[in-house]
Amino acid sequence: MKKIATYIKNHIPLRQVIPLILLTIMFRLAIVRLYEFSIEFYIGAYGNESLNAYVSGLHIVLTGFGIFMCLYAIVVYIVERRNNLPFWYGRCQSAGSNANAVFEAAIGTSLLRLSPAVTVVIAMLFSIIFTIVSNITARHREELSQRYVGHVGRTLDDLKLKGKVDFGVEVLHALGREVIPKDTEVKVVDVDGYNIVVERLIKE
């Protein structure tokens, strides 16, 4: 247990764990109250007629949507980290994937309406998954940077945000910070997510 605690302390960022746990607790309290209000409303409208079926159906819907949101949080986080941008925002923004994933995971976990202890465990698991994905992405980005930054190639088409660049031995998709015409020499200057970033080559 001590080794696990040490690993979590050294590898899992508290800035991600604490908001996830707090948001999950807040959503859980709200959902429990809405759940109780829904049952009270049903009883007030229909009495105890088919109450068990209603409660069972409501439980299935909440659990199913909770599982969907949990899986959705993981998938969207992977997509966002891979492309280095918030999934639902514009390319011009450079952050937000952590916030999106934490928010979605908190909603999904709270909809499952598990015990507080199990809820905290699931929140920790989410944090571990997010950290692993971040580490894999960062490692791959570093490999791309070491391999391609500084290389010179030529655009195969008009590079409008994204296009193909011929580096002689291989053709890669690249991002541009400006519109670059076809058949222009470019230089790799950065890595954005899993994509290389190029600029016009300025010859001195």
C-alpha cells in the first residue's frame, strides 16, 4: 500500500485528482437529489402503480448513460491529447483536454451512484488512465521532435492549416501556421500533438 501511495504521489498530478473527486462528489449529490425528486414526482402523479418498474428503468438509464460518459471521457481525452487541442474547440486554442476529460468523467462516475469509497477509487483510476495517455503522447511527441525538427521538405499541395510535405524519403502530413503555396520549401520547426509543424524556409 505504501508503494502504491508513493507511486500515486510521484506520477499522478494532484491538480487533476482533486478537481475530479470534488466534481464527482458535487455531481453525485445533485444526481441523488434529482433521483429522489423524480421518484417523489412519480408517486405524486401515479401513486405506487408500477413504481418498481419505474425505479428499475430509471436505474438502468442512469447506469447506462454513466458508463457511456465514462467511456466517452477516455476516448475524447485520447483524441484531444493526440491532436493537442480541446476536442470541441478551435485549432487556435492549445489547452483544455484535461478540463474536458475531468468534467465528463465526473459526470459519468456520479451517474453510476456508487458508494463514496468506490467513487473515489474510480476517480483515481481515471486519473491513472489520463496520466498514462499523457505520458505516451509526450513520449511520442519527443520522438517526433528528435526525428523531424530541422528537416527541410517541399509542399505537395497548398498547405492550408494541414497538407502533405515531401521530405525526399517520405511524405508526411504537416501543419502550417500560415497558408503555404504548393512547391514551397519548408522547414520543420515544432511538433503539435502527433503532427509536425512547418514554416517557409528562409534562406540566409
